[in-house]
Amino acid sequence: MRADGLPGTAGPEDAGAPAPPPGLVVTGHFDQPPGYAVGRPRGSASWLFTWTMSGGGRLWQGGAETSAGAGHLVVLAPGTPHGYTTRPGDRHWRFWWAHCQARTSWAAWLRPYHAGDGLYVVTSAPGVHGRVETAFRRMHADARWTGTGAPPDVGPPDGQIAVAHGSAARELALCALEEVILLATGARPAAPRPGLDPRIRRAQELIDADPGAPHTVRSLAEGVALSPSRFAHLFSRQLGRSPMRALREARLRHAARLLEGTDLAVARVAAASGFASPFHFNRVFRERYGTPPGAYRTAVQGNGFQIASRTGENVPPKPIARHGNPFPLTD
């Protein structure tokens, strides 16, 4: 499919151009001259990722604005008015772009680069630029895969816009985009909480690394060389919740990611996330996210919804319309 065959894609001097429909993974490569401009007064229902190869662009979202040059990954979150143009003074703007729904795991990697109003600006190290371009080329090829035979060969940009229609093509394309984010950000871990005991930090890392494992207070305590009673007391005092509560939260986040990014049956998602009973999983998932697992998947995958985790109030899922940091992750 070419650019002029995809409803909603933007061309030069577009104003008020709609984004591709939510739920799709759409990617392409542009090399635009001076005067190229896109404005979306209502924003987009999907995330927009841009990677500048040469020349420069200017992007704004809400009240935040940035200038993008070679090696800049700029991400625009849904639901906020935005626009972008070839940077004044540049002879062109050559860049890769992708519209999709973001995986929840990307939140921690992008959060340190939040510049306001859902605009994220990452300046990558020069040594990764080649790998990032290769990942975008692979994303472009994988998005065109029909699911039969082998995916198309990775090649240079050909001017086509690729739309991932099948689930396999979609997941492969998102994996390539995830590689882009990892390479650009270095997946820098959050700074350790001041005063946090390194043994408690290590226990939390064990939980996050494999939330579906059969962790217990005793096994986690053994992993950090503490007695179970001392471990449970120290963990709760320093993190404000018990080890088992922290484990349940990690399992629910893992389950949400599986629902967003796979077609596994809900019972298999429950088992893979460490829940022995599907009935218990359904109950605690609904308590946490305000909707049953199956409805959550339908909303996120099919209708472009972003569902916030529960913090006590009974708020139903609603379309994306956020300002500031839009990642719906709370503990």
C-alpha cells in the first residue's frame, strides 16, 4: 500500500490531517522538503514515533515543542493536539515514523525523556544509529507479512507505507519498534530510591524479572540472604506494601501486557502470569483495571483505548484524552 492509498496519512502542507485509525500498526519513511507540515488539532488516537535520519524537523504537542535532528527519537502520546514540520532552515527532513498503540512496558524506558504534554524526546548515542535504522527497516518489512511463507526481505526504503493487518505481522512490527526504543534509550533503569536497602531492591528485581514464577516470601528471602520474617518486615517498611502485594501487582502488569500483545486465551494468560485460578485472576484483574481481562483486550487491541489501573475509585475505561504524562501506570 502506498501513501496515497491509506486514508488518514498526512502529505505536504496538510492541516487537520487525521491519523491512521487506532489499533493499526502503520509505518513508513519520508524525505520531505521545506514547507512540509502536518497539524492535528485533536491529536491522534494512537502513538506516533519519529526517528530522524538527516535534515531536521520541528514537532509540537500541546504546549511542548522540540527540534529533531539526526539520531533523535521523538514520541507523541495520544489525545493531545500536535503538529510537525520540516525544520526552518533545513533543506529536507528524512525520517522514519510509526503509528501504533504503545506497549505498557515502554513506559519506564520513555518516562525520563518526558518533555511535557505527552511529548518524549530521546537523543540517542551515535553508535546505535545504524541498528535503529535496521530495526525500522525490519519493522517495515515485517508489517507487510501476510502470515504465509517468509516475511518480505529487509531492504532500503521504497516509499511504501506498510500496514500490519495480521496479528503475527503486528507483533513482529511492534517487536522491531521495541528494539528501536531500547537502543535509543539504553533502557536506563530508574534511579534507586534513596536509602533503599540493596537486598530489598534485589528482591523487587527478582519479582519484576519473572512475575509468573512461584515466588513465596521464603524463596524471595532466601534469594537475598534474609530470614523470611526479617525480609517481610523490611520489605513492607521500605516499600509500603508486603512482598506478596508487590508480587500480585507485578503479575497483573505482566498479564495486562500479554492481553495487549498476544492472542493467548485468558486462562493461559492467567497461568503464564502466576495465577493458579482463572476465577481469582478475573476478579483481581477487574479490581485493578476496572474491566474484565477479555474486555480489556478488546478495548486496547480493537478500539484504541488506554485503560488506567485502579487507584480506588470506580472509573470505567474511556477513550484516550490525556495531557502531561499519559502512561496509565500506577502502583
